[in-house]
Amino acid sequence: MTSSSRIAIDAMGGDEGLAVMLAGVARARRRFEGMEFLLVGDEDAIRAGLKSHPNLTAASEVVHAPETVEATERPSQAIRRARTTSMGIAIDLVKQGRAGAAVSSGNTGALMAMAKLSLRTMPGIERPALAALLPTLGANDLVMLDLGANTECDTRNLVQFAVMGAAYARTALDLDAPRVALLNIGTEDQKGTDKIRDAAAQLRAAPHLPLDFNGFIEGDRLSRGEVDVIVCDGFSGNIALKTAEGTARFVADLLKQAFRSSTRSKIGFLISRPATELLRDHLDPNNHNGAVFLGLNGLVVKSHGGANEIGVANACAVAAKMVRNDLTRRITEDLGNFEAEAA
Amino acid sequence: MTSSSRIAIDAMGGDEGLAVMLAGVARARRRFEGMEFLLVGDEDAIRAGLKSHPNLTAASEVVHAPETVEATERPSQAIRRARTTSMGIAIDLVKQGRAGAAVSSGNTGALMAMAKLSLRTMPGIERPALAALLPTLGANDLVMLDLGANTECDTRNLVQFAVMGAAYARTALDLDAPRVALLNIGTEDQKGTDKIRDAAAQLRAAPHLPLDFNGFIEGDRLSRGEVDVIVCDGFSGNIALKTAEGTARFVADLLKQAFRSSTRSKIGFLISRPATELLRDHLDPNNHNGAVFLGLNGLVVKSHGGANEIGVANACAVAAKMVRNDLTRRITEDLGNFEAEAA
């Protein structure tokens, strides 16, 4: 058994508790035959929880961690407890080569800080980025990065995010040459900041990368399925991601209000429930769970704090796919080719 | 008749043509008794169009303009034709004091450039900002600015936007002390860029402004009705606004697909149609039309290029309210008080 078929799980992170984490991992286990899991956390609690999951028990090993990172803990505080917390130990298993990836539903800032400190950025990469898959009207999900790891970015960061995001889309979405665009406030060449325009110029000048550079895209086209990867600084990315989440919830809430507005509407709602459930299903963040820190010497997946069993299983699936496709090597190669072309 | 009851209309701007502009203005005329309109554009075409609107004819004057700004025209090109285009002449009527505000559905960049050049920024204001009203789940719409007039902003710009946005909310939403927040990627004090944190510190240190400073707000809370004014740089604002528009359309499209997915859903849809129409109505941009350039020595309202008759009427209503409440004076006073407090 090599690390490429083993995933370390921070079993204690997340708002939903250990039982949901274990149920999610057990689900993922059934989808990925041959994958093994290192379950990190309170040994007694994990062993007790595993009694409901004989299938997972057979494919997992328990690694004891005496402490847990708190949801509200400051990253600067949490990194001091890297050796004793379930989050820190899960990441360390990746560093040691005992696992191909780590998955945690815990504190995002702490996870980022610990992962960066322990795994370090890949050669040539200044900053890791947080990438996620978002739903679209197209055939595929969309890869978007950075979603908040870097408040301010320069041209070089944006170009590296494009290369890393494309490598991730090749793995996660099975695409040969993902269509990549930079998020901007207009599609004309002269729009946006100098950094964005310069990043576009550099990406246009590197035609041999395994990606199809599509220039700029505006916020209203995010979910149209017109591109596969959208690149931006962490500030804009976080604003866009949260605005999209908030707006989807806003529209759903308005719809609920509207359906409640009359008896006739209530009846219509009951009849069309399969349709509205389809919608809910499509927008459910659990079905798109698993954000990835790209650019580190090792794979770390962030699962939503409030993810349910299905969400946790999806985050594990993201990790499993990346491990199987050797994403870190792929990014290293693509970046090497880009540097060679740019030189 | 003073300028405070007269609005200049760029009758030729917009994708929907003169007939829709006139129908929209005629509608606004019925809502604002005593308001007069200066209809700027091709005199013969306007006179012909007015035949269907005797009510508007009685309350308007036609001002001939031989040319029109094109939708795709570069702002740098358009400003050279300020004296001959319907857009340029409408703005000039404000400058001359013949109208209290100008309304155009034409080219946004050109409108901004012409308005800035002709009306100039208010004393002490470095940059004008584009503000709009957005729908929320609360009792009021939300004022958001800047929405794209300024790609990059410094601390002073953000603080001035907060003061101008609050003055606008007092007028447009009839609030005494609007709740103001800065858009950020977290609500904790240490989140975001230096500029945003410094702007927050300055706003907190000015407690006598007619606004209630609420700190930071994240993208997922935009439409919750928790604050009345959201302030950001033009890049983030444009990304957030367009992402919100795109996501609302995305959810509506998914819903349509879902309703079409089975006969049962189709029947449910037909029965609950009043509910879905309520939703469509709430999200229809025509019902929130009329973005305002704040910080100029005169009022200019941008109507959506694709606005229909109702949209145009709403943009005129925004102008009429601002004119009646003497918004420019109010902003001048608030800024003066802020400078005095900060000194």
C-alpha cells in the first residue's frame, strides 16, 4: 500500500462532529475501491464510532491525536499545536509520505497556515491558492481560484494560479485543455487593473501550456459553463463566491415566500416539488464540497465546516481523484513548462 | 419653474429606442406631479413620438441634438462630441442649471466621462462613484457603491463613498441614519486590505455623521437587508453586482429546467405561476433601475441600456427624488461635517 492510495482524515474537525465525518468517509470508501484512510483524532471516540462502519474499519487505521483545533481559534495560535492536534497530525502524515492527501472540515485559516508551514510551497510558487468546484449550467463544474487565501495578488501570482487551476481542472474534470479566463470588470483588453492585463498578456504569450486561454470573464457569466477555470485574487474570489452563495439563497428564500403567498401557490408547490428538489440538489453546497489548496508540496482538501455525510464523502472523493492523478507532479510539470516557455 | 423640478432626458440613448424612452418618461410624469422634462435628441423624431403622449407633451420641452453616442463608442471618442450629442447636451442642461438632473440609458463609460468632464467633482471629492439600489429580503432596497467607476480606490475614496452613499440612502430610502458597512472577506477587525481596515477606523472615529457604521459585511449577506449601504472599490463592487445578477439568472434557469423535467412539474408550475411571477417581478432589474453618479456638481442617473418602459420610469423617479431632496447639497453638508470632525 503506497501513500498514493491513502488519505489522512482530520476526524475531529467540522461542526457536525465525528459521527458525520466517519459516515462520510465510509461513503467515500465505497466509491473508491482500494483507497485507505488514516483517521486522526481521539482514538477511543474513533474506535467507538467505527463500530457502525465495518466496511470502513477494514480499510482504515486510527492515528491518535490528543487535541483538536477550535473553529474560532486564530491560525497563529493553532500552528503552535500542530504536533498535537488532529488537523496538524493529518497534515504531517502527508508530509511524511504516509498519506497522499489530507482532508479536514475544520478552521480554514488554521488549516491553511498549518499546511503552508508544514508542506511549504512548491519550488517557484510564491503563494498557494484555494480552489473550489462550483456548479454551472454547462456539462462540467467550474474551477475557481483563489477564493480567499491571498487578499492581494500580483501578476505572477495570477499566472501561477491559472497554471495550477488548469492542472486541477485536467484532474478533477478530466479535460485535456481547460478553458481558462481571468475574472474582470469587462471583457475588452483595456479593462481592469494593470496586474490583470499583464497576467492576460503573459498567458497569451504561452500558447503551449495545456490550457486554452479565453481572456477576461465578468461576474455575470460565472455559472454559464463557458469556461472551465476562473482565476482571480483572493479578495475578488471570496466576494464572488460568497455573493453567488448568498444570491442563490436569496432567490430560494424569495421563491419560498412566493410559494407561501396563496393557497393556489402552495398547491402548485406541492405538485412541482420534484422540480424544486432538483433545484435544491443542484445548489446544495454538499454536492460541490471539497476546496483544494494548490501549490503546496502535498495535497490538502478543505471540506465545509457544516458539511453533511454526502459533503464529507465528496471532499474525500476530491482528495482521492487528486491523489490518483498525482496532481502535485502534474502542477510541477506544467509550471516547469511555463517557466521554460517564458524564459 | 426652477431647475429643481426639471429633468433632462437623453431621449436617444438605450437599446430599446426612443418610443420606450418616451413611454417611460410619460409614466414617470404621472407619478411626479409638477415635474417637467427636457427631452433631448432628434427634434422631429421626438415630436412625432410625443403624439402618443399628450400628458407628457404638456409637461415637456424638446431640445434638439443632431447626434447620438453609440453603445460601443469609446468614452475618449464620445467626449469630443459632448456639444452635439443628446447625452452631452442633457448633461450640459444640468451644468447650466436648466435641469436638476439628467437621465440616460446610453453608453455607461461615455456618460461617466462626459458627466465628470462637464460637471466636475464636488469640492474635496477626488472621484465620483456609481451607486445603485439592489433588492433585499428586508423592508428596503440596498444602496451599493462603487459599482465600477473606480477600478482601484484608496482609503479616502472609500470613506467618501460611505458618506455619499449614506446621503443617497437618506434621500432614496427615507432613512435618518442609514446602516453602512464595508464589503470585506470576513467580519473580524483584522480581515481584508489595509485600505479597508483604515477606512473602517476613520468611519468609527466619526460618530456624528448621519449614518450608523456597521463595520464589515461579507458577500453572502448582501441581500439580507441587514444594512442599508454597502461600500467597496469599483472592482469588487462590479464583480459582486454582476455575480449577483448572474446567479439570480442561473437559479431562475435551473428552476425553469426543473419545471420542464416532467409533466407533473409542468402542471405544478402552471398552478404556481402567480408565485413564480412574484419572484420574477422582485428580481426584474427594471424594478431597481437607475444608478446614480455621486460626487459631481450635478445629478446624473444611468438607466440600464435594455430598460423597458417601467425601467425608464423608475430611473426618472430616482432622478426626481434626488432633485426634490436636493441630494447634491446634502452630500456637500455631510462631507463638510465629516472633514470638520476629522480635522
